[in-house]
Amino acid sequence: MAYANANDRYRPVINRVLLGVSIVVGIGGCRRPMSSGPRPPQAERVPVAALSVPAAPIAVRAAGHTALVYELHVTNVGTRPLSIERLEVHGEAIGPVGPLAVYDRRQIQRDVKFLAPRGAPIPKTLTPGARAIVYVWLSLDTTAAVPRELSHRVIFSGADTADGGTTPVRGPTDLVLAPPVGPGDWWFGLGPSNSSEHRRAVVRVGDDTVPHLAQRFAIDWVKMDARGEYARDHEGRRNTDWYGYGEPVYAAADARVAAVVDSIPDNVPGENSRAVAMTVGTVLGNYVVLDLGPGDRAVHRYALYGHLEPGTVKVHAGDVVHRGQELGSIGNSGNSDGPHLHFHITEAADAAAAPLRSEGVPFVLAEFTVVGHDPELVAKHASLTPLGGHRNALAVEGDVIRIADGRR
């Protein structure tokens, strides 16, 4: 999604999920006083929280580090409200070695979303039955060994603790893609980061009982000129004023076309301007889905190209396409404020689930050059990709990257 300026944001698809319980853990007991007589039966541990990681992290090189990106779900299965004071992320197992990372209350409050069962209001705290989703972006030195699995300890106010949420670590990703756009300078207006609205867009579609995060690594590609402007008139009142409008998009890899939508009109640029009502079927606008085949598991990976210009899609479902083949043109259809390409990769059960009922997975670009950064994110000391050339890495939100001619 493009913005009129660096402070503009758009509202992604609906954030509602149904709660579930995975690993049930208990409150720690206090020490019993010494007694010379027989010990009474030990009281059963009372569960207070369930920890789970629905989508295992896949190691990927991003912003000069090895990133492990995932969500820890903390569900209150007790009878009283809980307040998370501390989160410890451990490699392999919780033990004397100590945690890989520790998040305090302030950091958790910044990176948490509370969710309630369907039909209930969204809670402001972790009330009984509610779920906290903690967004984790763990950055490791590129020379450090990547743990085979992660486990977690959550410490609540009042000294209650919960251990669990053990998850394998997959990867590193083997998905190396060509850029989905042509040569020029491209701003990652909403791109991979722990605070991107794509990153927080947990969704449940239809009657799903499981929440999904298809946009976990989604990128909005916004074309810029040499001065860092996205529109010829500096304001972008018309789609044709935007440098990216009508620019071709290309197959990032050899693939089969899995799905196509090409009937949704473009919006007039603007935050509240939508040509059609926003539904699950229209939020992505006109799009192409490519089936990239299976990854390291039997599940297929899919590439989604969203917000395309109506009438420009050049492929049909079932077509076989090759890396660098033109698919269509950048437009401003769907939930879009201005012309840009929305691009993400997912693992999904099938092509119908690929756009949103799926899990976003990382990829790397074969080659790109970082030529600038979003000044707003620089001021916030965000983790950005160093200036210069990069290979087999994922650029992140706030990067301005240059795609050289012939690099598709």
C-alpha cells in the first residue's frame, strides 16, 4: 500500500480470530515446609495459560542479520486476568544456559495484540478465554548457529509462570526469487518488519477455526524517482501521476498460474477512496497467484501479485510461466490508497487458500542494491538493510532498493 507521505497508513483486512488451546501449562507451586510425618498428596497443578506457535519460524537473512519471525500465542485458560511481565525465548530447551532473548513488559506491550472469541469484544488485557499474540522478530548474528528449536517461558505478574510453545526452526529459506518488478528505485512502504501492518494482519476467513497470517512477509513495492518522489505532481491525485502506475510485473520464478482476478476497477488515489466495497473477495483487487511448487514440505508455495490494473492481466489459470515473463501491470484496485504492487509468498493447502487462508513465508531476492532509507524509520532507529549491494537477502520495510536492468 502506498502513502501520500511517510506517516500515512492503510487498514488491512479484518483482524478477528477464534481462540484455541495448544500446550497447557501450570502455575508453579510454593515450597512445602519440612515434616517428619507422611506427606499428603500433592495438589494438582492449576493451568493458567496455554502457549503455542502456530507457524514455525523459517530462518532468513534480513537487515544484515539472520531473522526468525513468528508469533507466540498465549491463551488464558484460567479464571482470572493475567498480565505478562516478561517473555524468555530459549534455544533447544529451557535450562541453565540462559535465554536467547528477553522481552520486558514495555516491549511486550508494544508487540502484542489481544484477541477474543468470535462475537466477543476485543479485550485490552489477557482476560480468561482471551488470547495474546506476541509478535517476535529474533535477530541473530549471521555467524551464529541457528537453533534447531525454540521454547518459551512467560512470567506473569504475581509470579505465575508458563513454559511451552516449543517449535522447530525451519530453513534457512531456499526460495530465491527474481524481483517481481522492473528496473528502477522501489520503496518498501509496507514491508517486512515487526511493526508493519502486514505483519499484524492476523485474519480468519469464513468459518475458519484457525487464524492465518498470509501477509507475514508481504511487501508493497512503490516506484520512486531519483529525488525520492512517488508521483510526478508530488501529490499523486491521479493514478497516472504515480511513477509505478502501469509498470509491468513479472514472474519471480518458473511457475504455474493458479488463479487470476481481473475485473475490479481502480480506485481514485486516497485513503478513503474505494471503487467497490471491501470484502475478502475484493480486498486484494485484481491479482495473479502463481503456484511455485512444494517447498521443504509437501505443502505448495504460492506468490501473490495484488492491486493490479484492470484489463492488464496477460495470463490465465493453468498457464505455465517462466521467470521474467510479464504477468500484468501495477494498478490501484482493492484495498489500496495509491498505485503499488502488493507481493507476498505463502504456504497453503491449495490455490483457493493461497491469498489469505495461508501462512506467509520468507524468501530472498537474488540481487538488489539499497540506495536509501525511509527518513521516518531512520529517526526511529529501525533495523534497516545497509546501503550497497546484496545477494540472497530479504530487504525490509523502509529500504529503498534499486533493481538494475536485466536483473529479472
